[in-house]
Amino acid sequence: MKRISTLLAALLLGLSNVFAAVRPDIKCGPWIQNPGDTEVTLLWTSQENVFAWVEVAPDDGTVFEACARPRYYHTVSGRRVSGTSHSVRITGLAPGRTYRYRIYGRLVKDDSDPYGVDFGPARRLKFKGDGVFKTLDRNAGECRFVMLNDVHSNADRYRSLTQGVDSLDLLIMNGDMVSYITDIETALSSVFGTVPELVADVPSVWVRGNHETRGRDAAAMKQYAPTPTGEPYHLLRQGPVAILVLDAGEDKPDGNAEYSGMADFDSYRQEELEWLKMAVADPLFSEAPVKVAVMHIPAIGRSDSWYGQKWVSENFLPVLNLAGVDIMLSGHHHRHIYVKPGECGNAFPILANDDTDRLEFEADVNGYVIRTYNTEGVQTSFYASEKSY
């Protein structure tokens, strides 16, 4: 009898471990992308095949369970979908308003029957209590964002640079957050999983760096950083600031041996250039009091510049000059570079941020102020626009 009891206890323990292993928990995330005045996209990954949804409530002091909250699902062409990669577009929101959200999911036990899916029970997926986000507002009086670049999967530096950062409209990841993308799960863990408490509440903008074009899973990254254009380049607006997010692609010619014949960035940049000409004419950009271009590789055309940098200098820069850009923010060189207007054919300053600094940007209708801080929190530089801030 004792032996049977022992075997039964072991069996029950084993079953409990099996059931624990298939809970529909979050593996990486959530993180917020593609923000707008009335919508955001929430993304995360799960270990198992999960049918999930997001419930949203205004941050108005009411308990979340006070009423039935609207649900949002991952849909593809009208069909709600399950899986391990989740992307939920939350729409119908108000500009500049703070919302709370919760994520729920049901384990998909068997979906082989097209007329009936076997689900597990509905569960709330835990990450850190209630998530909170704020929509953008093109009519807001101010804009504040933090920019990092060239972290190259250095988790300690990433955490140090974001320590204590709060009250942001946006977190901008300006390229080379990882050195290559051979495994998408590892890349997601480095880019979004290192500071989950920040990216779960603050909309982030992933700007592709030249290193992030490399590796067998590089093309998959776009799925986890959606934009209005469907490409890494796009336009967004917060308050008085229009932000042109640009993609310089690779830094060497397409035929370089390092690319193994996989590069076609000249064609890609040419397509982007045609889009750029239209984007700067969009009232969302042209009517903004402050215009910022963000691109990993700076448009600095010098005799010692590499091919990709020369290309964007010769092709993007003339468009940006005529469009009245106030400043370009870049990285890439792993050191602090400030190019004054007129030094390299640029009508506006170009600031390449150090890889060991956090850049803080604040602006109102009168102009901008930029401060950079190192991993110890010590201010390393200060810039202000010529407009009377």
C-alpha cells in the first residue's frame, strides 16, 4: 500500500509538472510599438500555442473589474489567430490619454479540427501587474524621448543607461541593439527583454542598424517592430515634434564579400528616397514646429566615410536640407560626434551619440534641448536649438 501511495504521489507530481509546463505564460515581452494618437500595437511571445487577447481600461481610478473592458485580438484578414508570436493592434483610443491593459490567453490543446478547437481555461498572463501606456498626441505642448544606440546585446550597459528613466513619450532604439540576428528569439530577448519594465509601458521605436541587417533571421525582425509603412522607415509625430525614422541599410557596397551576395541595399535605399520625398510633404511633418531625423548611420559625407554613409549623404541629405530638418540623431561610430550646420553639406546639425551614453531629448514649440548621460548618470554633453527654447 505504501508503495502504491508513493507511486501515486509521484504520478500526480509528474502530472502537475506537465500542466505547469503548458501554462500560456509570456516568454518575452510585452512591448509597445507603432504608436499613434488613437492606437498602439502590443507584442509578446509565448512558449506554447496560445489564443490570446488584450483588455484595456482608461487610467481613471476605477477598478479594472468594474465593468466589461473591450477586448482586442491578434487578427489576420478578419480571422483571430493563435500562435507563439502575438501582435495586437489596440484602436479607438483618445490622443494623449493613459490606459491600463491586461493580457489573457487560452492554451490551444488541439486545433486540428477546422470546426472546433480544444482550448485550455482562460488565464491572465502575468508580466508585472497592470501594464500602462499613453497614446501620442500631435497637439501636445511638449515631447520627450530617450535614445540609445549600439548596445550590441550588452545587457548591463542597457540596464545602466535606462536606470531611473521615466515620464517618456518614446524610447528610441537607434540601431545595433544587437550585433546580428541569427536567432530571432535571442534578438527579441536582447532588444525588448532586457528592460521589460520599461518597454511594457513606454512605446519604443526600433531603428534598424547596419548590424541588424545581418544573420539568417534578420528579415524576421520587421514582424516584431511594425510601422505604418511596413518598412523600418516611417514618420511619427508627438506634440510639436515630427520624427522621420530613416534606414541607411548596410555600410559597405552591396557586393562586399561579407554579405555573401545577400545585399541589395542600393535598390532599397532608392525606394526609401522616393518615400522620403513624399513624407517631408506630409502636413504631419511639414507643419511640425520641430523636425527631427533619426537614422543609425549619420549623413556625414567626408572623404573617409564608408559607402553607406556617403550614399545617404549624397541622396537623403539634399531632401532633408530643403525640408527644414532641425537636427539628425544617429549612432554607428561608437563615439560622440557633433557636426555643425554647413560642415558636410548639412543645413542642420548632426549628432552621433556615443554607444555608452543615453541621449535625452525635450522640445516644445520653441525648440529643443538635448542632454547626454553616461552609465553613471553623469551628464556628458548639452545642446539647444537656435530657436529660443
